[in-house]
Amino acid sequence: MLRVAVVGSGPSGVYTAQALVTQTLLPDVRVHVLDRLPCPYGLVRYGVAPDHEKIKSLQQSLRAVLEHERVTFVGNVAVGGDGVPPERLGELYDAVVYCVGAATDRPLGIPGEDLPGSHSATEFVSWYSAHPDAAADLFALRARSAVVIGVGNVAVDVARILARGADELRPTDVPQPALGVLAGSRVREVHMAGRRGPSQARFTTKELRELGSLPGARMVVDPAELALDPAYGDAGPGAPPLPALVRRNLDVLRAWASAPPRAGDSRPRTIGLRFFLRPVELLERDGRVAGVRFARTAPDGNGGVRDTGTYEEIAAGLVLRAVGYRGMPMPGLPFDAVHGTVPHRAGRVLRDGVPSPGEYVAGWIKRGPTGVIGSNRSCAKETVASLIEDAPLLAGRPSSPDPLAVLRSWGLRPVEWDGWLSIERAEATLGRSLGRGPVKIPDWPGLMGAAHGDSPA
């Protein structure tokens, strides 16, 4: 019997567990899926927007894996940092697969980035997703204008949440404190800005169209900015066809840019999509962010952009940075600071260029923050194939017959599957008390109390 720890219960971790228990070469593999939080599902629970119910329903397929007879969920166990060191975890299991994702945002690296009112998109997503590490009072939404820097799906998500009315979010699992803030939001203008053109934006067409379907917001797109993109106009005879995604996105933007104003339009908010704007400075007034200074860019003829020497300022009391994620080093594991990943070969962790017995990676910490949720399946299968190939070497490594007992002896309080089910019941009870569906518990004391059977306040 091979005992394997998978660190991280998001899609990459759960798909790794699934690949381990469904392979047939070693039919008696036992998997413990460890997570720092007492709740499973990772970014599906704490990263997917609450109004994306279809994507959030992926939790049901992840749940089926975590309920497998040879899989055990072990929440409230941190690894690395102040938690269990990787070397000690390696003493309890025959192999450890790290699926810890990319936990932080890429910085802009410009003056004013740390001003009050300037936040990473991750902070905003964690706040409205009830992540227990997020401060409940981090956002007040008193500014009239907000700028979202970035033109990917995360940027679209945060812009959409800012522009939605609270009544539209009430049926979701948004935590009650965040729902109250959103109900009192003074934000009326949301500006999304990217440094390149629309043909190079990273959002998907489905996400883009959702912005145009919000009942309380109208889209504003400048046709002159679209026209700067060489791909926007008629490509002409003999030109290579545009990728389908780019063509669909441009069709949506073209329709918005050419739509005449609606007579008597009373929608309270606007969402402006801006292109060819590179942020160079966050502006300050009275100790807080007051806007963003952008350099105007233009296509350079080689697929990139160049500065034009002109600038534009957009006033804003809230700035959200959504320019990509980045992996963080875990003490005890090697780390490639350039790429934000753990060095590996087909999922085998490399120490000084040599595979480290019993240590593996999968997901974003392995390949970087690329792909969609489904991309983690093939990534996990590659890593598990390496692990199974190494099984004869792993079987001779020292491990514990009862890793959970050892973790408890170290003073940890693991939350197993029954504890998670107790949290689910508590969130359903909380929602009923508020006249809503299940509502997430947004803090550590509430989650841990619910895991041990206490009623939520």
C-alpha cells in the first residue's frame, strides 16, 4: 500500500487524487488531501465569482472524488511557513504532491501602488468570496469611480461584481457583510484598462458578453481605440484568418461601439472598456488613491506595443489590479523565482537539477498560472504517471501507518470530511436565518466552530 499526501484541495489537487485512485497499476493507493483551510475546493469555492453558478457546480464532481473510499480530506493543516515543514510531511507519507497554486497577484511595479484604495484583484475576490483570511471591512465602496487594470477574466469578474446590484447577488452565497457593502456601493463608473489592443485581451467571449447583459449597467467602448488594433478592421484578402476567440470578442466589442445611445437610459452604472493604456502611476490625494495616470500606447508592428509619448488620467477612488497570478515560494521546497514555479521534470521536484525522491508538483505551482480549470486534469495525470513509475523506490521510504494521529500529536486539529459537512449544514442554516440560500461563513472562528458542531452567529 502506497500512502500519498496531496497538498491542496483545489482542482489540481483533487484531479491528482482522482488520477491516483483510478490508475490500475497500483490498486491500493491511499490518498490524504491536505488543505490549510477547513473547506475543500480551493479556487472553485474562493475564486469563482458567486454569480457563476454553472462553474461553481464543479464542486459536485470534486466532491465525488473526495468521498472516494481511498481518499481522505484533511483540512486545517498548513504545510510550509508556520505549518508542517515539507521535510516532516515527507516522513509521514511515501510521496507528497504539492498542488498549492499561485497564491498572489503580479505587482504593477509603479509609484503609488501601495496607496490606500489600491488593491489586488485577489483581495477583492477573497472579500466577496468569504475567504477567512480576508478582512471583512477591507472594502467600503464609497468611491464613485473605480479602475480595474487588466483585461482578463479576473478583471471581467471584479468589474461585473462592482456593476451588479445587490438584489442580483442576494440569491448567491456572497457573505452577508459583503452583500451589505455592495448594497450601499456608490460606484457608478467602472473602467477596465489594458495596455494592448482588444485582439490581445485575455477574456473569453462568454465572460465578455455577460458584462453587456447586466440590467443596471451600460457598456461604453471607444471605436477609435478599437480601430487602432490592426486586427479590428477588415483583414483583407489573403490575410491569415483570426482565431475564433479573437473574432468573436471583436464582434461583441464592435456591436457595443456602434450601438446608438438608448433614449431615456436610466441604468445607474457604466462599464468602460479601454485599450492601449499602460499604467505608469497611481495618483494620490489626501493620502489615498485618486486616479491612475496612463501612457497611451500603439501597436509596434511586431505584436507588441510602444509608448506614444502622450498620457491620460482617469480619476478613481478605487483601483483593482488584475494583471495575473504568481506562485509563492514554500520554505523547504526549491523555487524558480523567475517563473514563480517549483523546478520539476514531468512533475518530479528537482533539487539542484536532480529528482527528489517522493516529492512532486501539479497545477499552477508546476506549470505557472496558465490554462483553464480542465487543464489541471492532464497536468495531474502526467505527475501521477511519474509517481507510479517511481513506486518501487517510494515503497522503501519510511512513512507512518497513521499520519493523522501523528499530526494530532503535533498539536494540529485536522478537520476531516464530517467537519466539512458540518460547515455546509451551518452555512445552510445561516442562509435560512437571513432569508437566503446557503451563505458562506466568512471568518476562521465561525468556520472552525461550525466544523465542530457549533451554530453560526
